[in-house]
Amino acid sequence: MKNFLIRPVLAWLLCALPALAWAHGISDEDRQRMLDGGYLQYVGLGASHMLTGYDHLLFLLGVVFFLTTFKDVAKFVTVFTIGHCITLIFATYFKITWNFYLVDAIIALSVIYKGFDNNGGFQKHLNIPSPNLLKAVFVFGLLHGFGLSTRLQQLPLGDDPVAMLWRILSFNVGVEFGQIAALSVMVTVLALWRQRPSFQRFSHLANLGLIYAGVYLLFTQLHGYQHDIHPDSFRFPAAEHQHAHEDMEIQNTTDDSRNTLK
């Protein structure tokens, strides 16, 4: 019964994730609403972006997976937070950007890295010690912050430098709220799970799942990048898509006319 319920949910998620990853458009009305909504609007956007940012959450899950003390959790999360705040604020303010699909593809590699590291991949497969985790988390924090910046730069920030800075800072505050909320759940669940024998049996499998999730996100973003730079090279180009809809409308109009005559 469980498999019967789980399989459709997993199938839906696999279908929905690419659509969510490609939903970058924002209308002029929404832009104006955000500018009129004040800084709290950006706080909410930052929090929601973090809570729906699968790549950020998966990486954080990998970071805290084997951490058992509050001191260690606070240390690594603080380093990650400092890293992503630096690039989020400065890259956005100075309008330093890159293709967001490629940035997110590299972020997906950070998820793969953490799962690989948690399973002792460096020792088992490369016969070398793991790189310094604190430094790695900081570097990946810079990368994740740049990914957040590429998304924020698609939103209206206004022309006033002071107001723009406050909107960036508000978004960053929202990101931190979202991160705290997500980490609270992760750390609590992991703490409870560690008390059960199943943690030792399935921790390797869970981190293997992190690797697979990272690979999936990597190919999803690379596929999105291909759509972004070569929109007409796929099976259904944009112009052809529009013509198909026009043909459907003509067909529906014809069918309605026939039904009326009958």
C-alpha cells in the first residue's frame, strides 16, 4: 500500500521539479506590486525562496546530517550563512550575474559533493582524506549566495541605490528566516532518527539519495540551460508552438460552428 502511494507522489515530483526550476517569468503588474508592497514583500520572497529551494535545502541537510551538537551545527551554518550573504548582497548590488541555470547546475554539484563526502567517498574511492569541511562549506556558501543573487536580480529592485540596498537586505533577511525554519525541522528529525537503530542501517542510503538528487537537479538545470540558449532547437519551437495553438483555436471554432448548424 505504501509503495502504491509513494510511486505516484515521486512521479509527480519528478515531473513538477523541472517546471518549478523554469518558472522565472514575472509580469509587469507583479513587479509594480512588489515595489509598492514595501520591504516586507522582499522578506517574504526570500523566506519562500529558501523554503522551496531544493538545492539549498539538500546541501544543508548534507552539512548537518552527522553533526550531533548545537555548537557544531551553529558553527557550520554560520560559515555557510556568511558565505551566501557576501555574494547575495554584493553580486546583486553591483549587478554581477551569470546564467542562472548554469549557477544552479554548479550548486547541484555541491549537493553531490556533500553526499559523496558523507559516505566517505574521498577515502574509499580516491584514497585521500576529505577536504576541510569548514572551508568547503564557506566556498559553497559563496556559490549558493550567487545563485540566490541571480534570482533576485530578475525581480524589480528600483533605481534608487539606497532603496535597492534595503530590498536586497530584506530579501536576505527572509532567506535567513527560511533557513532557520528549515534547519529547525532537519536538526530535530535527524536528532530523533539518530536514537533509532535504523539510522546506522540507512544513513549511507540516505546520503546516496543526496547524490542521486544532486545528479537529477544537475541534469534538470543543464536541460533548462539548453532551452534557454537554443529555444528553437528542440522538438517544439516557440513559433511552432504558437501556430499549433492557433490551429487548435481554428479547429475548435469550426467544430462549434458545425454543432450550431446541427
